[in-house]
Amino acid sequence: MARKVIITREVILESALQMLIEEGFASITVYSLAKRIGCSTQPIVWQFENMEGLRDALSEYAKEYAAKKASSRSKDAAEAFRHMGKAYIRMAMKEPNLFRFLYLGERPKNEPYSIKDIAGAAEERELVAKIAKQTGLDEVKAMRCVQNTILYSHGIATMIATGVFKASEKDVMAMIDYASESFVLKERGN
């Protein structure tokens, strides 16, 4: 008797992520995903019940994928922050379908960002404290610099991912560095 091939949740999510990156979320159906994997629809339906379940799971999987790419091992807070920003911009440039899915309302239960969400997450407080120390700003002013840099970067990334703005990665990074430095100078009162 032939050995049964087991299609794991991980295989399904990885294939769905690749489809998302290459073709956009609209291209993913239970049937198209099964075809890509080379299986029937049964393993997908068994693992996720329906497209809503798959979309929810893919949303979490895609967020984890993006977070891994954005993480930095640098102990320098400003460099770690720049690395996150560069990863974000690179995603908009090289994986615009993923960017739109994660940040422009295609993923499920996508509620609008609030200013508190932008830089107030507990895991970013340590980063803000380090940036404050490096820049000589208090944490409230450093937080404003981080928020403004993120908002500015998001605007550029959105324009890139939607095809409204074209520039080299080097030029975009220079723009963001300039804006970030300007935000710090403004907070210092210069």
C-alpha cells in the first residue's frame, strides 16, 4: 500500500504566503492553493475549515514572516530602528502584495492604527528608551520622533507599494534618514 502524503498546516501556510507575495491575496482560493501544493482541497479545509480561517491564519503567519525580516541584532538602538525601517521599505518595494495585505487593509479584522499603536507597544518601549539616551531627548520626545518617523516612512512605503512613487532604495533611505534627523532636531528645539 502506498504511503499517504500528509500536508501539514506549515506547508499550506508557506504555500499561501508565497502565493500572497507573488500574486496577491485575491489569487488565493482553496482550489488555487491546493493546485499549487499538489493536493486535493481536503487538507486545506481540514486544517482551516474555510477561507476565513485560512485568511486569519495567513495573517498571523505573514506578520511573523515580516517581523523576522525586520528584526535586528544590533545593540545600537538607532541602528536597530533604521534596520526595521529599511525592512519595511524593502517590503513595499520588493513584496508589495505582502505590504498591502499587512498594512493597507487586506488582512482580516484590520482595524485602523491609532497613534498609541504606532510606537507604544511594550516591546518598543525599550527601543524608545535607548533612542532617548542616544539622542539626549526625554522619552516623550523620543517617542514623538519614533512615531513621526514611522508615519513618514509608512506614507512613502504606501506610495511605493501602490505604484504612486518610484525611487531607488538608496534615495528613499536618505529621505527617511533626513526626516528622522529633522524630527530629532525639532524636538531638541533647533
